[in-house]
Amino acid sequence: MIIQDTEKRVFTLQTRSTTYQMKADENGVLLHVYYGPKVHGGDLSRLIRYADRGFSPNPDEAGNNRTYSLDTLPQEYSGSGAGDFRLPSLELELADGSHVADLRYVGAAVQKGKYALTGLPAFFASPEEADTLVITLEDAAAHVRVELLYGVLEEYDLITRAVRVINCGEEPVGICRAASVCLDFQDTPLDFITFDGGHVKERGLHRAPLRPGVQSVGSIRGISSHQHNPFVMLCQPGAGEEHGVCYGAALVYSGNFEAAAERSQFEDVRLTLGIHPFHFCWTLEPGQVFTTPEAALICSPCGFGQMSRQFHRAIRSHLLRDVWKDRRKPVLVNSWEAAYFDFDAQKLMTLAREAAGLGVELFVLDDGWFGHRNNDSSSLGDWWANEEKLPGGLGALSKEINALGMEFGLWIEPEMVSEDSELYQAHPDWVLNPPGRPYTRGRCQMVLDFTRPEVREHIFQALQKVLDSAHVSYLKWDMNRSLAQVWSAALPARQQGEVYHRYVLGVYDLLERFRQANPHTLIEGCSGGGGRFDMGMLYYTPQIWCSDNTDAIDRLAIQYGTSFAYPPATMGAHVSAIPNEQTGRSVPLATRGTVALSGTFGYEMDLGKLSEVEKALVVRQIADYKESFGLIQEGDYYRLTAPTPDGAPTAWLHVSPDRREALLCLVSGQTHAAQPFRRLRLRGLDPELRYRLTGDGEAWSGDVLMHAGYPIPMLGEYQSLRLWLKAE
């Protein structure tokens, strides 16, 4: 709900549990008044205090009022170079060389429904489900207008924000920085939580109190990255899973980003989130509009768990465009760890027959099927089937796979090219690289210039021809290197600061074309695993390979960190062979299944090498997947314990929306002598109901399970439990 007091110029966004308010003051400065647990106090601007602060200058409108300074006021969208020395939201480079951006309120409008962003991903909603507030600001001297867009999805406590910058003058304007969101908090001690790591160790949770100055995470790799995720949190120092106020902020974007939090000299806090300013300068010609990516905000008055569940619900219902949304997704097997590049049609069919006999429903052919690719140094860009390996091409192979009762899927990496390829030999200028410089390679490959429509058109036509030749119901869209030497032959020197962002827009454009041309094909995102696991990609690829690390014990931490913003329905998770390729660890098949079953489920191994006992367990796991699919995909997710190195079990819970069913999952850690007896306190159940636990035989009341706890049996190292709770 959006409440607009036009006389006082106060704008209040009300969601189910939270209130967000801003006010344009007598000088036209749009002040950020409040964001937190829901209140009903009308105009809250009396919370804002004024004082004469040394070295904090006063704008012209304030006259001799030394208590009024942009440097001390909480602002809704901060400018730069005009007396506010904290983190800027907008930085302009004007024709006269100045870098001042000084915004004042012009007007506001409320619209039914949720705004959309041309060429960019965004949450969507019907007119009955959401409202939009548009507030217009202006820098009159620069002839620049700024539209602040707010989408309110009340049921989910979700507030989305985006910004349009409009050049109303007669000279080009350079945009050097344009954040998607700015949040100011007055006199609020806060912890900053980020999700960091690296390749095969993505999204580890890191929490620290904000110290004076700026703390930030971001990416200048051209992708959102394995190293830092474009989702961050601020919270009260004592906040936890079920208590304390916390704020989650996500950028719906897949390229360079920066999330920065500054604790000022007066102990106020400002958070900005948007495109990273590194090598970013967008030339805005007269009359043109630049639109920032969307940011998504959720405040939870009741801890991290509520925030996560609200994000999960909003993403599932208003961001994912899943071709399998209304039906169960098939259990898949991926050929990579079973065959790598060493395969032919006969070997693939042997793998497929073994999988089909166990109940697997989708066979995915990974890397090595195209050009003359027998290792990772050749053929990217040559998108046609290698008929020496696959006589009759993919059409013949997919026909045989379909005859087994299985669907067929395919791995592609459209954004890259190998030097040893026909495409590169024909078009060496189609890669990102400044003239006269040697190449910087990654995984023996270079990056195609997706800012150029002709490059995207060529890749689309080549791959669409492949897809038209076979019945492909699933695509794994991979991307296996960071961007370097970023320069486009198609743009003049003054626009080279646009390449990073134009590249991402090109990726989105091509993904949308493939979606439209292949409406029944699911596209799964991947970037060396979780290097581009963000809400922007989820708009086009409703599930993403969570990590190249398939070790079940490492995956506990990776999936735990991922779950703070992203629902289990989006996490690509497979059972792989042991000893594990990344860690060398051997974990029981049952435990590997328990971990993978809490994501999009499949196998990444040669199932024919399993013992008969293990094959029977695979059949059981597939049956469990079918039984629990709806609960895991649509239920509420509760983190019961965090992964720790001390041997304590990691546990989580899926609960149905009506709270009549739940699925408890637990994995034990390392075994130590004299292990303590442990009880696990569940969450999200109905305290008035009695639940019978499968495998236990006992019935327990919901309040006992939540407050007294469930006694965990003594387990060996890396063992698992997967218990159903069903209301009697």
C-alpha cells in the first residue's frame, strides 16, 4: 500500500510487516524518514534532528541556517559534490567538466501494478498484487531529471527500487555512478553481513559490526562473481534467525556491482547498492534515459528466517519464469563426471540406459559435443554437432534417448570463443580486447563482444539451428571466465565505459530470445558453478548450478549461505561420485542424496558403476524426490543449525504452507569421542497439532518439537537423517 500526503509531501509504503517513509522538505530535499517494523504514526519526520555541525556546509536554500546540511540529513537518493561527503548515489560528469549532482523534489505519482524495466530483469506482479510510486527529482542546473521507482508487493514485505536518469538538456551528460538504492539509518548500530568466497566455495556468511568509514563488497569481473554475492544484509547487533530487526538488499543484476555501507562521523549508516563505478561512464545524449538495475529490499522485524522466507516466496511467485512451474521437474543425470570429453554415442547410450533403468528422467549431455572439441582449448563458437562422436548428430542421439522414456538436455557456453575455432578465424574482432594488446585468456578462451547485435545474432542462429535439430527440453548455459581487457571495437573511445553494462544487457537480450524461441525448454544458469548466482539470472534461468563443488559436506555451507536470499527451488544440486573430485572426501550415498534432495535434484556420475545395493538406494532417492518435490519447491525453509567445523550436525526443515507436513533433514559432522546428547528444536510447526515422524513411529506435539526439541540419535561421521512429519 502506498499512502501519499500531497500537502505535506510525505510518502509512506506499507507492507504486511514493515513501513517505509520519505518526505520532501521545505527545501525540496527528499529525506529518508523511516524504514523498519510496521508503524502507524503519520508524518514521522519529527524523528530527524538538526544541529550546527562543523565542516558540514549548508545549501543555498538554507540561507544562514547552519543547522541544515546535506552532510547530516538522511537522504532518499544522495547526490555528489554538493556538500554531502558520504557515499553518493549519483555522480554526473557535465559538459563543463564539473561533477556535481544536486537533486530536488519535483513531483510524485502512484500507479496500480508493478513497473517494468526495458531490457532488464525485474520482479513482476499484477495490478491487484502491487503498486508503484514514482518520485521525480531534478538537478535544474545540470538539466537532469531522476525518477525514483518504488514497487510495493505488500504480501511479501518486498519493496523494489530502480532509477531512471533523464538528460533534459542540450549537451551530453556522463553518468559515472548511479546506485539503484540508497538507505540511510540514523543513530542505529548495525552489523554488515555479506556472502563471500571463491570458485567451489561460494557464498560463505561473514558478519561484522560496522566500523567508522566505508565497508564494501563487489565485483569488477564482469559477472556478479563467486567471490561476493550481490545480496547483503544489515541487522541489529543481537539479531539471529528468529529475533531482531534485519534488512536484506539484493541487486537484480548479473554484472559488476558494489554494495557499500558507511558509518559516518555521527554514527549514522548509509547503504548504497548498484552497478560498480569501476570503468563505468555512461554517455547520456540529450533526451536519452538511463535505467539502473532493480534492487529488492525486505525488512524483517523477526530475524533472518522471516526475511529469507519472504524473499523465497517473492522470488518463486514474482521473479521466476519457470517452464516447469506447474509440474514436477524431471530427475536428471549429467554426463560430465561420468565421461568428461571422452565419449561417443555408444558410451553415452550406455550411461543413459543405466540411468533410465533406475528411474532417471532427463539425460544431459555436457561439454564436448560440438566442433572438434576433445579438451577445453578448442571449438567454442563452432556450434554444430561433432558427427565423428555422434553419427547423425544430436537429432539421432536425442531420438534414442527419448526412446528410453527420458528427456534430453544439452550444455552450451554461448558467451565464449576459442582461438582454435572457425568463428574466431572469421571474426577475430568479435572478442573483447583493446587494439595492440596481447590477449588475457581464461580457461583457454576469450569473451565474445555481446554488446554487438551482430555477434548475438550469429550465436542465436547457430545455436537455434542445433536446438531445432533435436528435441531439447533443458539447456545448461555456462560461462567459465571473468572479463578482462574490456574494450569493444564497435564503440567510440568515449563510450568504452559502457561496455561492462552493455555486455550484461546483451546476455539478457540473448537469453530472452532463446526463451521466446524455445518456450518449453528450461534454461539452467551456470558460471563455473555459482559465479553468477543472482536474481538477475534467475529471471531468465529459474535455477542455477549452485557450485562446481559437489562434495556433500562442503555443499552444506554453500547451500546454507545461498538460502539467505535464494529458495531451494533455484539451487542446482546433484549427487556425484566418490572420492569427490574437488575434495577427495568419501561421503555415504544416502548423505549425498539428503543434501542434493534439498535443491533441484539429479546425479553427476556413472550410475552403472554402483553396486546393486547402491542402485536400490538411488531408486529410493528418486521416489523420495517425487514424494517431497512439492514440499521442497513450495514450502517454507527453516535453517535450524549452521554448518560448523566442530562436529555438530547441520539441520534444516521444509514446512508446507498449511503447516501439516514437514521434512526434517540433518547431516552429522566429524565424529569425536564422548559426543554430547543433542536435541534439535524445530520451527514453523503448528503448536496445536500432533506430528507423526516416519522412521520414528512416535507422535509428537508441535509445541514439544519446537520448544523442548527432538532428540537426535547418535550418528556416525557424515551420516544423515531425512524424517517426514505428518499431522495426525
